[in-house]
Amino acid sequence: MTELQQNFAAHIAELQNRTHTILERVVDIDLLCIHAGKALSVFLDDMYYPFKTNPHFKAWLPVTETQNCWLMVNGKDKPVLVFYQPTDFWHKVTQLEDSYWTPFFDIKIIAKPDEVTSVLPSIKDNIAYIGAHQELARDLGFSHINPKSIIDFFHYHRVYKTDYELDCLRQANKLAVAGHTAAKNTFLAGGSEFDIQLAYLAAAGQSENEMPYDNIVALNENCAILHYTDLEKQVPQQHRSFLIDAGASFNGYAADITRTYAKSDNEFSALIGAVDAMQQRLVTGLKPGASYVDLHVTTHYQLAEILKQFDIVRMDPQDMVEQGITRAFFPHGLGHHLGLQVHDMGGFMANEQGQVIASPDQHPFLRTTRGIESKQVFTIEPGLYFIDEFLTGLAESKHSQHINWDKISELKPFGGIRIEDNIIVFDHGIENMTRDLGLA
């Protein structure tokens, strides 16, 4: 048995244990039917939107592109996989082949979506549907649909990754790092945003639909748009800066990496170096027992030092943070949990019962407030941006006199900076999957 098989066996055992634990607590449910999902049609067209698998389904097995599949699990018996394998001369059909994961499932093949009724229990009073298509669930006779107690339990425990999941996340990072390297080279060679995107996809070996999210490929002023995805095809007159936030998928698990580059050796490149050094310091703060919220607040104090060092804001760093000045340059959260979803579930949960730890009022865009623990996976992604909306707010505020507007004018054409790595937390330290693969 290979290491992957061993880790997958342990992964299934852990999911079985979680399932058994929650079903023992819920008195009226003793079986879960997890629906992979189905493709959604485009309005007034015969086309379909790209299919995205239910994360509760792909947590069990690496089937991420096949719709109309089902899992039946109770935490004790061998899970039943209902695999959709139609006869279709219009499209390529995913053929089920023996793999390391197939022995762990009792597999039933169906050729039509409605054939699942011959496999599902006819009486569903004690069965819960887990999935996105509630109308279909009701049509099939389910009355328990996404019970909150069950969903909360799985989301709470999802942040604790098994060794198999960590293997998948490392592989996703490997693919993404190949893409990032190609993207950087294309930028330095003078490519357009569209050129860079094509180079990234080719190097990562994945299509846009396989990406875990829409790649952010931004040149110059576009680097200030946090979720920029327009991809201009025209090469700009001048290449000043390049920000790329792009990932990759492996067995349903996501990488999420960001880098920022300057075309020339100038003050903006020095500013990138300062943010990069700050990011690496913040990564070391990921320790079991530490607070992610505190680490986010620490980011603002360190960013204030950079703003003062580069003469962007002429205030005491402590005052900058207390007066909210740093939030104008860094308006988002420090990072998030990473796994089956880019912004993985469970980051705000205080316990298995679904109680929430709210974000502080001063930092509403945090994506996790939960304490840091071993076997959790995070992104760390501080930024420094020159965004019109926030600069206008500063100009109209009582703090305008403390802003070096000449320096802002010099740096604004570069857009902004973000640096992001994917980190595993262990009791003995951290593993920076991104930098360990050589992406500086």
C-alpha cells in the first residue's frame, strides 16, 4: 500500500468517525445522502454553467467533475457511491476506473440521473439530504435537508486537515507555483494581462474552469482593484507593476497564492520588499494557541511602520492604527482557512454547535476569528494599496495634512501590493508550502 493509499484510508476513517459521532447525537437521522450536484443551465440557452462539486461530497473522494453522483454514509458501514456514467455521444463521459480510492466505496453505476431512485432508500424519514438542490431533494421525498446541526458539526471539524488533505494541498501548491513562475516571466517579457493568464494556465496544466477561483492578473493601476479579473488583451504602453492572485486545484483542494512584482528597481520595488519581509514575519505568528485576530491587528501596526518608513503617512505608527489610517491602505483581512474551498468553512465557529465568534467592529472584513490550532491551513496575505475610494476619504478627513500626497501621486500608478503564502500549522512549527516550493 502506497503512502497516498495509507493516508486516504486514514482520511476515510476520520470522516467515518465524524459522521458516526454526529449521527449518534441527532436522534431522528441515521443516514446522510450527499449529492455531488448537477449542472445549471444558462437562461434561454442549451448551454450549462461550469459544474462545481458540493464540497461535502468531494471531502470523501476525488470525484470533482462528475455531476449527478451521490454518497450514502452512516459512519459505520462501507460508504455507497452512486456514480453517474451515462451513454452520451454528444459529450465525453467520465469513465470510472480502479484507483487508490475505489476500494473504500460500494459503487453503484447509473446511466440516468433519475435512476438514483432505485438505489436510495424508499422511506426517507430518517435520512438527511446534504447538497445544493433543495427542490430536487423534496421531489425525491427528503424532509431533512441540510440539517443545521450536522452542517455546523462538519464545518467546525473541516479546519482540522488529515494527512491526505495536506498531501492534496501540497500538490495544489506545486501546480500553482509552476503557474506563478510562468506568469512572472511573461510579465517581465512584456506580455499583456491576457498573455500572462494563458501562460499561467499552460504552466499549471489546468483550464480556467479547473481553477479554484477566477485568477486575478493585474498590471499597473489595476493592482489596486482587489478582485480584478478583466484581463486586458492590449499590452500597456508601460509595464510598471504586476499583481497575480492565482491558485490551482488537486483532488478538489485549492491553492491560493499572490505575488507582486515591479518591472524596474525603484521605490515601489523597495516597498514590495518591505511588505514581503512583513509577510514573512507574520507567518511566524501562526502558532497553536495564538489568536488570528491578534495577528491581523499586528499586521496594521507593522504596516504603519512601513507607511512611516516610506514617508507615505507622517504620523506616529500607534496613532495611525488607532485613527484607522492603516485601514485605508489595507482594507481586507489578513487571510483565511484553506482547503476544499478557497475560503474554507469553519473560520468563525466557536464550537461544534455553530456558535460564531464575531469580527471586531474595526475589522469587519476578517475571514476567520477562530483560534489557531495544529493541522489547520491558512493563507497569510497582507497588502498595501492605493485605492481611489479610500484616498478620497483620507483627503476629506481631518488626517489629510498627515498624508504625503506627493508620494501618493508617485506610487498610485503602481496600484498596490499583496503577498500571499499557504501555511500548515503544526505543534512543532509551520510548513510554508508555497515558499518551500521555491516561490520567493
